[in-house]
Amino acid sequence: MLRTSKSKNDPTARGPVSEGKVFEGKKVKPVLYVGTAIGHGRYIAVQDEGGKLIMGRDGRPVAFRDI
């Protein structure tokens, strides 16, 4: 019997590419931040296109989930 459903690897079956997240008008991407040495822990933070971490008002990098 012939399969009629599309393969998961078929590019036409995939949804549109997400635009990504924007923080204060800048495109950002997720990066792993390891601040265990200074008591910040380890989490996914936000980095701008230039490679600079986006810092919050408290001096810690902004978490990606908070955007």
C-alpha cells in the first residue's frame, strides 16, 4: 500500500520559519550563560547580533524566556 502522508523531512510540509525574537528593536538570539562562579547560575540568556550579552537593570544577563 502506498503512503499518502507527507514525510517529516519534506521541506514543503514544514511551517514558516519563525522571525526570531526582538528586544528593544534589536534582533537577538539565545546563548547559554554560565554564571555559576559568581552565583548567577546557568540559563539561556539573550545575545544581540554583535555578540554582546543584553544586561538587565540588576546587572545580570536577561533570560531568553523573559522576552
